[in-house]
Amino acid sequence: MSKFRGVAEVERPSGPVTWLPADAVAVLSAAFFDAAACTDWFLERCYPDGPRCPRCGFHITGQRAQVRWRELKRITCQSCERKIKATNGTLLQESHLDPRQLFILLSLLGLGVEPAAVARVVGVTQTTILNWRDKVIALAEVAQ
């Protein structure tokens, strides 16, 4: 660490500035993540073969339908004519978290961050974090 002290002293801007991990975590929120990228990450895992009706399996075609699908909005299946969303039949179906919040939650739990700290960053209760932890563990067990 002492070898970097000289660099830090030369590069230090006027006034006290730190870039400690705790400083970043203090302001970490969903606003720092791209909503579309997080949504795509979840959808690719839920539908690895592309958008399909969660009820009948019909492949979702049409540019407008696919855009609405990625926006997690309702569309009408061209085959079974039911109103569907990409979240139907997934762990996201009943979630009140947006994909960015859920991505942060999973990432921090995966890094071993305590649930109370994850709850502060995500902006939910610790009970919500523990419930999500249990959901993803159950999903992993079922997938095996």
C-alpha cells in the first residue's frame, strides 16, 4: 500500500476525496444499472430459445410484440389469444422489484454480502431479501 501513497498524493485533487468501496456502496442503487440490460439478462435465462408464450409455447413474433415483451408489458398471444407477459410463470411474476433491483440483490447475495446490507442497498426489507434468497435456492434445487 505504501507504494501507492506517492501516486495518491500527486493525483489528489483539491479537497478530501476517497474512492473507498464503502463510498460506492453508500450510493449504490438501481439507477446505476441499465434497465434494459438487466431485463434482457433475466429474459434470456427464462426463455433461452427466445420469446415464447408461457401458456402455449408459441414463438412471439412481430417487432411490436417483441418490444412490448422486453418492456415486460402485456401482449396477446397470436396462438392461444391469451393476455400474457414475459414474467408469467417465472419468479418475476409476483415480484414488486424491477429487474435492476433484483439483479443487484442477486449479485450482492452472490458476493456474500449480509442480507441487512443488501436490503439497504436495494431499498427493501431484510425479509424481502431472505425470501428472494430462499426462492433462488429452491429454483436451483429444482433445476438440478
